[in-house]
Amino acid sequence: MEERDHIDKALAFIEQTQKLGDQLKKAEEQQKFMLGRMIDLKVTNQTDSKEYAELSARSKGLQDMIDKWRPIYLERTELLKEIKRKK
């Protein structure tokens, strides 16, 4: 039964890592969209608009989240690659 527990934990780790990767990818896509819109607003001299301020705040929060979780994701994927190499 103990071996089954290890397998379940390993599978859960892999699944969580994949989900984290998907979430990071979505966050990065959203970040690109927001930055693109901010550039559009900057080009039309609307950097003092409410929309720009909201986008800026959301972009900063999203970037903070990406910065926090990307190293963890990269660490986990490297660990999984290392395990595959040892097989």
C-alpha cells in the first residue's frame, strides 16, 4: 500500500506542476494583452486615464504573481526532467 501512496503523490505532483504551467501561460498571455492596451493608451496620450491606471495596477499584480510562481514551476519541471534522465 505504501508504494501506491508514493505513486499517488508523484502523480499529484506532476498534475499540479502541469496546472501551474497552464496558469502561468494564461497569466503571461493576459499580461501581454494588458501591456499592449497600455501601449495603445500611451500612444494616444491617455496615461492619466482611469483605464490606464487600472491596467497598470492589474498588470503589476499579475507580474508579481508570475514572478512568485515561475521559479517554483521551473524548479519542478527541472526536477521532473532530472527524474526522466535517470530512468
